[in-house]
Amino acid sequence: MYFIFFMLPGIDKWFFGIVVLLAVLGLLIFFSASQGLLARESARFSGVLISQFTSLILGVLSFFFALRIPPSFFHRYAFYIFVASLLLTIAVFLPSIGMSHGGATRWILLGPFSLQPAEFLKLGFIFYFAAWLGAVKTRIHSFSLGFFPLLVLVGLVGFIMLKQPDTGTFAVIFVCAVAMFIAGGAPWKNALVLCTSAFSGILLLALFRPYVRERILVFLNPLHDPLGAGYQITQSLIAVGSGGLWGRGFGQSIQKFSFLPEPTSDSIFAIFSEEFGFVGGVFLIGLFVVFALRGFALSKRAPDYFSRLTIVGIVTMITGQAFLNIGSMLGIFPLTGLPLPFVSHGGTALIATLFAAGLVLNMSRHKESL
């Protein structure tokens, strides 16, 4: 670790340590949760472990790669990165390469591998919106240069995401947009208008899309349809509750074997809480809180407006997704299907998350430590 600080002077050791701790802890949590596959699809057990470990290695490489790229590169090519990520996301609808699973079309098949391009779209959106805000920062209060372009960008991304459908990823991008807009100096009233519009949009979706309506009903009443739409949240709450204060112990979860759906992805926090209890759950949530606080503090060290807003967007993206995932497992938010950053199964998500964390360190290492 000291070698890393010597080779890359100026990186924040606290933020770096949090990222390392989350990645290592995430691998251990994933290893325990993946044992739940043994009772269902034992043939997938070793394959899933190898896939996650490979993704972690690629993620670590992308993390250090992000530390070496000049931040000006992302500023200069922000528009092209955004367009490329947008086209890649649209490519999931091509019948020759797109893949559907569980009623959603979110993946691209590349031989034996799959790719979820929405993970890159999140970063592409952050780069382009940060560049746009940097270009109009003195006129961000105007409707034509501040609020209206944001509506167009969010509307475009939302249309593509809802066609997949992937409401969870769209929610993360929307939260990032609002956070960056406010950090860029926009008036709070505009943010309130955006949030009100989003709430109205959710109500409209509930009218026309049954799965959205069911998720809202389950959110309002977790016992609604406990063997159908409410099954996952019911089993999740059972897992969290049975963990008690200290948990059953590492690897001792019962719910992961035949009750919780998707034990290695969006249900993984419930399994962790069952094994490590209330104390473990608070510890993991605390890590993400510290990650957010340190990340936002590092944004103040960024050498320019673009880097500062990009860091705000990335930190909001990672922690926002984490809290949406955890909150949905606790019944605080409707189920989203989002993976837990650093922890859940998903090669594209893990690689993109570590790459984004590397960018935060890179963009903030040009000044003295806080």
C-alpha cells in the first residue's frame, strides 16, 4: 500500500482505504451468499465465483487505470463518451446481441460474456452533465441553459431506461443529476420542481405499468401478495430480523439456500444482515456513509469545476445506489433490483464502480491533503 502512495503521490489514503475495505468485505460477503446457489443450481456455484473474482481483478486494474488518466481527457471528450455510452445502451434492443432476463432487456452478449451498458451510461451522463454545467456555470440559473437542458438529458436517458425497463438505474441517474445541479449552483426551487415531476412520473408509470404498481403496493404493505409480488421483501425482512443483534455467523444464513431470490445480487444485504446481525448491517451502512462524506469532502480539493462536479456525481451514484439497494431490502424504498456496489454479483457493475472510485482519487489528488 505504501508503494501505491509513493507511485501516486497526493491520493487520499482514507478514501483509498475505504474502497479497499469495501472491495475485500464485498468479496467475503459474496462468497457466503453464493453458497445459496448450491441448493438451487450447484453447477453455477464455481462459475459464479470465478466470474466475480475475475471481475474483481479487472475492476482493480480499471481502478489503477483510472488513476493514470488525465482528468482533462474526460472533460475534453465528455460529449463523445456520453453518446457512445448512449448508443451502447440502445444496442441491447438489437435482437442479434441483446439479451433478456426476468422480463428486462439490459444486457449485451459478447460470446460467453455479458455486458450491462447502463453502468457506463451512468458515468457518461455524469461526464457530459459536468462539462455542460462547467460551460454555463455563470448562467446556470437561466431556464434555457440550466433547467431545460437537464430536462432534455434526463428525459432522453429516462426514455431508454424505461424501455428496458430499468427504473432503478434511471432513479440513480436522476439522483446524480439533481445532486450535480445543486452543487453547480442551481436554485433549490428547480430541484424541487424536478423531484415533484419525478413523483408525478412514478404515479403515471404505476397507472400504465403493472409491475411498478405492484412494487408500490408491496412498499406500502409488505404483506401484500406475500407469495407473489411481495415474496422477496417478505423473505428479506425475515432474514434481517432473524439475524438479531450479532447474526447467525459467517456462512450460516438459512434464507439464502431456498427462500431469498437472487441471493448473490439485490438480496445480498439481507443475507449479510442475517449472518452478521444489526451490528454488521450498521457497520456496512456506516462504511458507505463514510465513503460519501469523504468523497464529498474530496470534491472540494478538485482543481477545477468539472472535476468537482464529476466527483459529486460519482459519489452520489455509488452511495445513492447502495442506499436504494439497502433501503429496498428493509422496506424503506420500493424494490429496485439494483445491485449493492462492491458486493453484489455483476461484473460490469463492479468494474465500473472501481473505475469510478479511481477517478475520484485521481481528480482530487492535485492538491494537498485535507
